[in-house]
Amino acid sequence: MNEVSVAEAALNTQGATHDVSAYAFQNDVVRNLICRVGRYPDIASPHDWYMALAFSVRDRMLARWAASTKVYAAQNVKVACYLSAEFLIGPQLGNNLLNLDMGDEAREAMHALGQDVDALLAIEEEPGLGNGGLGRLAACYMDSLSTLEIPAIGYGIHYEFGIFDQVIRDGWQVEVTDKWLQNGNPWELVRPDVSYYIGFGGYTQQQTDAEGRLRVNWIPARQVKGVACDLPVQGYRVDTCNVLRLWKSEAVESFDFQDFNAGEYYEAVQEKVVSETLSKVLYPNDEPEAGKRLRLAQQYFFVSCSLQDMLRLAALKNTSIEHFPDLFAAQLNDTHPSIAVAELMRLLLDVHGLSWDAAWDITQRTLAYTNHTLLPEALETWSLPLFQSLLPRQLEIIYEINHRFLDSVRCAFPADDARATRMSLIDERGDKKVRMAHLATVGAHAVNGVAALHSDLLRQTVLRDFAEMYPQRFLNVTNGVTPRRFLMLSNPGLAGLLDGTIGAKWRADLTELDALAAHADDDGFHEAWRAMRFDNKAALAARIADATGIDVDPNALFDVQVKRIHEYKRQHLNALYIISLYRRLCRDPGLDIAPRCFIFGGKAAPGYAMAKLMIRLITGIAEVVNDDPVIDGRLKVVFYPDFNVKNGHWVYPAADLSEQISTAGKEASGTGNMKFMMNGALTIGTLDGANVEIREEAGADNFFLFGLTAQQVEQAKRDGYRPSDYVKSNDELSDVFSQIAQGRFSRGDPNVFRPLVDSLLQFDPFLVLADFADYVACQQRVSDAWQDARRWTRMSIMNTARSGKFSSDRAIGEYCERIWNARAVRIDLEQR
């Protein structure tokens, strides 16, 4: 059938959105190309075809969303609401085709239209809705909620611009505006009818109601409107389709005719400009006061919109407000949404007229809090003047919560004023601040860490006092990642090999990967495994060459560290080791080493000077090592720019060694470590975060362990840790610092890395130098294992075989059972 006849057929076909046949789908694509994109096949660009394809996929998702929503409305189901400032959802087209199980039909249909699906997939922009692991975890959890058929809504912010696109210029990170929406987003539905007014500033008034009860009226100084933008979230091979609801800020009145008519043209649209700033950009640099103000405003904006939306949906059930916790469970993903405690209280007290005790009972039974960090600086606090100026009524409520809470503390621990001071929601030291982690802990019925070690340390350190007072409130739910995106979609070679070896049951239950262990010593399977991995590495090598101009050998050991650039994640420990290895080769060019390619990726926060300097050190090392004829290509160093979900599709399947080398006790869990393991990479790491459980699952023989334990780290600090002593006692380390100080990796300028060197030698807050010697020794064990191909292949197979625990399906199952009391609801599109 030619394109003209296809177009005619499409325009004359109503099209059943549950029909996944290639011919029906072909018709729908052409109809969407003409009727939604406004192009006909002869003149359509590749982006036009991408949009038409995406709309056709979305149509089928929306049919399932309608069926799901109708069932949820008809039944008294409990809805899990996931509140997160980030949802790093990644490109949607490939994932949705996979979950709808219609990839083959789509390829056949698009081929008939002269289009290549892979080329269209490459066009899709990375949605700028998240930054790192926190946002990616939220996206994985939404995927699992739909796959497990749990009624759910994700709530967040519809950022117009992502954090930034990363470009490396002259060795330095340069931030470029992430205009991810410039060509539109076919997956979202803007819903102007679902909007809420959000106030800021102003003052409060007290009054007495008709029943003689004291009531408070908040008179905001200004308001913005939050408008819902919905993205469907399709479950894997089920008819459940939930929604990710993101809030876009708009002016209540976007244009002032009086100002315009008076000739004040800029003033006429000023309110619109100010209001839209709230959802303009992901995570502004919050070093300046204006950045802090915007960030707090963003958090309150999306939380208030979300809670108002939940209360509206509850009202449609025609049930008493007291039953709200039976209809909704709200999970606070880190401290960003923790203002929900005060805001839900405000809505229940001031809008719905409940008593304090009734409102507090509902609030605590509804909210649960996930802690993601043990770093004190990452536990958000807000200065009282800032909080007062933005959210005066919420601060009054926090004061009252704190007053009642501290009374209970003093009852439980009489004559312990120091404990009450530590637990107070207000930090009274110096510039007084609101402690958001404390607010979330007090206002939630459950507080969980995200790895076994992290949860233990959480109880022992930053929230110890609260754990002693409310031991039953604390629990652990180890993180997980979705195998749909990070194995089935990004590593089809491995997925196909698994299907042919152990069957396809693992696709529905990742613990079925255990069956792979029976093939760990099969020579024939080893050969197929190595061939699959070589193909993945060759594909990444081609992308590295295209992005950086660096040629890497797929036969080399791919040693990968991709994650946010931060001192506690210790990319600089890896960099110091590379220098030491390079210096060994310089001294002995005939040294027998395993050829290795070190691949780094990750973004440094725009205001984080030390992290940016770490990137410059890595690129400086690459400049020297990659072009040194003495090395002859045996070592390569690559900084792969703009690491994100889309690039991760190529990196995770190709890694041989996963660098998880954070200081023990600092990483809450990690999720990259799970993605690497799932794809057959071996881990070199400390006993930190989920590394502990990864090692337990894989077996100690299949994990490269080094470094101090969390307890030893704390003991070293108590004993007066002196980092310079480690340099004096280690000639190799001393040589490394000498090379850096001489400007060897900064084009002869000895001053470039001086702040980084001084920090390590004088302070070294994350004990890089204390772990250096053990890390070097461990890397030698890595090299020895790599040169025994059979041993390495067996270890790789065993890592994949034992990765089943780290599926986000397991994690969500635990949340549903242990925290939310949420149950699966079967959706059957055919019956509906």
C-alpha cells in the first residue's frame, strides 16, 4: 500500500486504541501525522514522524489510563501517592513500546512507512525532570507501581528547563540550558481544569468561629496558580496505566490591562513572569539567598498543589474527611516534600475546619518519609526569616507541632534538656532554622532508610533520638531499579540470551535470574556471554568516539564510574589511582598490565567548585595519558559528557567494572550499583550503602572489597585523622601529588589543582588518602581476575544471576505491605 492510500485509510478509520496489529498501528500513525502534527507523509521530517509515532503509542496508553481511572473511581481503592521534587523518567517512546509489548508491531508498521524506529528513538529528548539517583528512583518506582497494578499517582514539578546540559570545553564543565521542551512533549496532557491557588507571604488573622473555636485565616501577599500536566505511566504487559502529575506554575492574572493601557507594557506582564519562575528550572543554585528562596517556594508549590488535589479526589468519594488516610498514602521522597506535614495540617485545620487532634491523626496516618542521606549538609534546613516571609501560617503550625512534640519528649525523657534541644524542629543555634528532616520524622507514621546499612546508621546517628523515642516507626526498604528500562530495553542482547537460556519467567519476576547460576561453568554459555558483552562494549566505544574523539578498544577492561560528581563519591580517589598506574608504566614501559579504559561521567552542581575541579583533573589526566606513546593505548581515560538516562542505556550494559567507592557510611544506597550488577558488571567498592547487600547476594568471591568500614571511618576521625601522614608514608602517593603540584595534568600550571590538593592534604573529609593503598591493592586483584577470562566471565554471570533482589518491584512490594497498606487492583481493558 502506498503512502497516499495509507493516509486515506487512516483518515477513514476510527482505530481501536487497544488494537496492536501492525496494520492498525500504521493507520494510526499516519492519521496522527496528519491530524495532530499537521504534516502529510511526503513532507514530514523525522521529528514529525517521531511525534506521530509517540501520539499513536500514547493513544493506546490513554485507553488503559481511562479504564484504570474508571475502576479506581468506582471502588474504594487506596492510592499510593509518591511526592518527589524529581522524576528522572528518561526517554519514553522505547519504554512505552516495551511495556505495551508492541515493539515488533511498531517496527513493522514504521518500516512499511519508510521509517526506522531506532532513528526515531534517537530523536527523543531526555526529559529534564530530575538530576540524579533520587529522581531516577522515583521514576523506577512509578514503573513498578503500574506493573504491579497498584493504584498510584506521582506528584512533582513540571520543570520547563532541566538542571543543565553538560559540555566539556577546554577540560572544564560548562553548563548549557537544557531546553528539553523546545520541540514539544507528545506524552503529556495539560489539564487547565485541574488547578489550584498557592499563596506566599502575607499575614495571618485569628478569629472565632460560630462554635467558639479559634480559627486562623491566612492572607497571602501574592498567589500563583498550579496547573496539572499529566504523563501516563504504563505497566509492563498489564492494562494498568497510572499517572505522573506534574505542576506548572502560572499567574493568577497573566495580563494587566490597566498597566498596558497606561503605557506600562513591562509591568503589564510582570506578574506572569514572576509566577512562572516557580516551575522554570530544576534545582536552582541555592547558594545565594534568592536561590534558597526559590527552592523553598518550589517545594511548597508542588506539595500544596498535590495535597489539594488528593483532598479533591477524596471528596469525590463522598466519604468523611476522617477516612482520607484510608484512601491515600503519601510518601515523601527525601526532605524536599517535607513541608507536607505543615501544609496538610493547614488544609485540614483552616480549610476543612478540623480540630488539632483530628487533623494531626489524619496527617500522621497519611504521610510516610524516606530518608536518603546521612550527610548533615544534605538534611535541609531553612532560616526562620526566610520561612516566615514565604510561609507565615505554616511556620505558626510548625511552632505548635514543636511545642506539643517537645512536651512529649520531656515526658518520655524527663530532665534531659539536651535531648529536647537536639530533637526540636527548630535549631536554636546561631541563625535559627527549621529542621525539615525532623518535621518529616515527627509528622510521619513510618520513616525508612534505603539500604540495610543506611537504615542502621540512620537509627544510630542523625535520627538516633527519634529512633529511641519511636522505635516502631523506623524500618528499611532497600532501593531497587526497574529491569524493564535497565535490562530489557537498554540491553536487548542480554535479555535475548537470558530468554534462550533460562526462559522468559525472569521478565515478570527478576528473582528467576537465580536459574542462571546453573550455567556459570558452561563453556558454551561463557562464549555466548562474552560475545554479547563485546557487542555492548563496541557500541559504547562508537558513541565515545563520536562524543569525545577518543578511540577505545572494546577488548580492554571498561572501568566505569558514572554518577553525580561529589567529594564523598570520591571520583578523585579513582583519579589518583590512574595517575599512580600511569607513573608505574612510565617507569617500566614493559610492565604487564591488563589494558584498561577508565570511563567517567556525571554532572557537578553549578556552584560546587571542588566538584568542577575534580572533572578538570580527570580531563587533565586524559590529555596526558591518552596521547603518551610510552603507554601505547594500554590505558585510556574518558570523561563521557552529559551523563543521563539516555546515555546510561549504552554505559550500563558495557561496563566490566563498576566503581562504587564512596566513603563508608556516606552513601545511603546507590542505584547505579544495582544497574551495573544487573548487566553483569563486577563491583569494586567499600562496605557502603547497598554495596553491602550486593556483596551478600553476589558472594564475597564475586565482589572486590576495599577500604575502611563506617565504624573505622568514625574512629579515624575521633583519633585525629592526619591525611598528610599517609602521603609521607607512601612513596607512590607522594609521587602522585608531586606530579599534580608540578602542573603535569594542568598544562604546566601548578596552581590549577591547588585547592583540591590542599583540601586532601589538610582536611580530606572523606578519607580518600586513608583508603588509597587498599584501593590500589584491590585494583591489582581486579587486573589479575581480568586476565583470567574464564574466571571473570563466571563472576560476571553470577552478578547478573544474583541481582534479582534489586528490582524496584521488590521494593514497591515492601512499601505496599509494610507502609502504605496498598493492594493491587486488576484492570482488564477488553472487559471494559
